[in-house]
Amino acid sequence: MLERLKSSLINSPVIKRGEYNYFIHPISDGVPSIDPRLVEEIADFILTITDMEEVDTVVTIEAMGIPVAIALSLKTGVPLTIIRKRPYYLEGEVELSQSTGYSKGVLYINGLKKGDRVIIVDDVISTGGTLVALIKALKNMGVEVVDVISVIGRGTGYLQIKEHGVEPKILVTIDVGEKGVEIKNVFGDK
């Protein structure tokens, strides 16, 4: 189960950024090249753990959630909405501020409305800051968050998301040390 993903994570290079051990992976960084079979494996697995019949729109945040979200949209025919990092000034555009462990910024929501049911797909949950801000904004808009799925989990950010009434599904949870990436858990393993 998720063998390509696990293998690719274990073989990820790790670099030091200050005191932080940063792993470099196609799903989280787009480097090295993204193997379409890896994306397909992830999308196929997501389809086994969520009910896409309950979803009107797949939502992802620019940029690295896009490959998996596109695969889900193509496999299901469910439309895709990308939360962007720049404004388009369209009617109904919603602006939200987000903060992670390493950046702050503004995101813009377009194309969603009250009553929409969405699944949020992201590449990595670490601090949870971006997803918490998005979930709050969507709830304020009257959008129902059916599911939150992250390909990779690192740290305790998922706890922040749980505090907002959503139980995120993390496909593979990892620890990253100077010696590399260690797989801690795979969704569905006991």
C-alpha cells in the first residue's frame, strides 16, 4: 500500500536549513521530476478513503497540491478549484491570511459559494497554519469541508486542524532527521 510513495520518501535527500532538516520530494517540491505513476498511486489511494460522491469540488492550495488534485479531478470528473496566491478581483473573491512555520501570506478563494461541498487536498501538513486558515474561511463562506487529505504529514499541525472540527487524513506520516526520512505511519495501518 502506497509503496511508491513510501520508497520515494525514504530516498528523499535531506538538507539542513538553519536548525531545520528539510526533505526534498517531488510531491512537496516538484523536485526531482514528478513521476506520474506516483501521482496516480496517491490519487487511487485517496479514492479508497473518501467518498467523492459527496463532493462538489476538489480544492487545493497553490502550488504543490495541484498535481494530486488534478489527478483526482480527472479520475472522478469532479471540478477543481485552486486557492491562489494572487488576487483576480472577481466578484465574491475571498481573501484570507495564512501563516506557516516559515512563511506568511495572503490567499484568494474564487469559484466557491455557500452550500458547496469540498474535499481539500494538500501536499504536506506540518504546522497546519495554511489549512486552518482555509478551513475557517470556507466555513465562514458556508462551504462544507467534507474531507481534508494530505499526502505527507510532518509534525503536529494536524492537531490544529482537528481543533476546528475536521479530522485530516494523512497518507504517510514522517519524521525527518539528519540521517533522512523515516516513515512513522501509513493511513489505515494499525
